[in-house]
Amino acid sequence: MREFISTEPKSYREGTKPDMRLNSLLTDKKASILEKWFDVIIETYPPDTASFLKNRNNSFANPTGSTISQGIEDIFDELLRGLNREKTSQFLDDIVRIRAVQDFTPSQALSFIFPLKRIIREELAAEIAGKHLSDEILALESEIDGLALSSFDIYMKCREKIYDIKANEVKRSTFRLLQMANLINDTNGEEPDLEGSNNLKIKRGEVKK
């Protein structure tokens, strides 16, 4: 009976380093890869904003640019060391939180991960062909795809939190308007807990003068 041999590239297990040859090449090209990756991310912003964000040396004057720059470096280093999911999630969280509250669609907000695959292939084109690293590159790209999936989970949690904040703000605004119109009875005499409170009683057909 013939043994089935899978031709699919093996994805790295957590804590498993990339192939040493590929790791060495990525380390040598790190500065160039990160610079191009940062530029691609910044280009997703309007021109005026992008121009400002590119000056990321001062973390106080430009916290967004600095956070993105440091975040992608940390993510890249984790790819080289062998992914630690907990650490990687934190690095992704730093970037995704920023983009989740900005004027991006979900696909635009999370698109910053995928260009890394193209940039690595462009930077290592000659080495990939000459050293027969196709399988190793495919395995690395599988890990990058996994980062994108993790980013989606983080993004959804951020958006859910934003929706909760907005919903509670609407409830507070409604409470204040009713209170100003003297159309509300609060049995405690205080603004109620807006998450599930039943203390509010609206006076029907009665407005105090």
C-alpha cells in the first residue's frame, strides 16, 4: 500500500524557528524589509497624515507612527524567533487598536499584514531561486496568514468595545435629555447604571412646571 505524502508546505509550530538559511537571509534584510513594510502601511493614510506619520522618531509628537514602527519590528522579530502567540497577539493589538478607531473599512484596517509576504519575496527573489527556499517561504507565508487571522479576532473585539461605548453614550444622552425635560423619575436620585438598570420610570402624560 502506497504511503500518502503531502505536498502542502508545513506551517511553523509555535516556538519553532524558520529554516536557518531563510532566517539568516531575513535577518540580513531586516532593515530594508521593515522600511518598505512601514511605508506601505503609512500609504494607506491620506497624504497629509502619511507625511506626518513617516516622522516616527519622536514617540511623544507622533505616537501613532512610533507605535506602528515598533509594532511591525516586534512582529518581524517574532517570526524570526519562532512565533509566541501571546507575545505576537500583544504586538498586533498595539497596531490593530489604532486602525480600529480610524476611518478604515475592516479590510483596509487589517490589510497591513499581507504586504509583508510580497516585500519578503521581492527582497529575497535571487536567494529564493538560487537556494531553493520555495517550501520555506511558503511555510513562512502561512504564518503571516495566521497573523492576519489573529488580527481579525483582535479587530472584532476592539469594534465590539467601541459599539458598547457608543451605545452607553446614547443611553446617557437620552437620560440627560429626559431629565432636563423633567420627564423622568430615577428612584435612586442618581444617574442609573446604563447596563441593564431598570430604575428609570418615565412619567406618562405628566410634565412638571
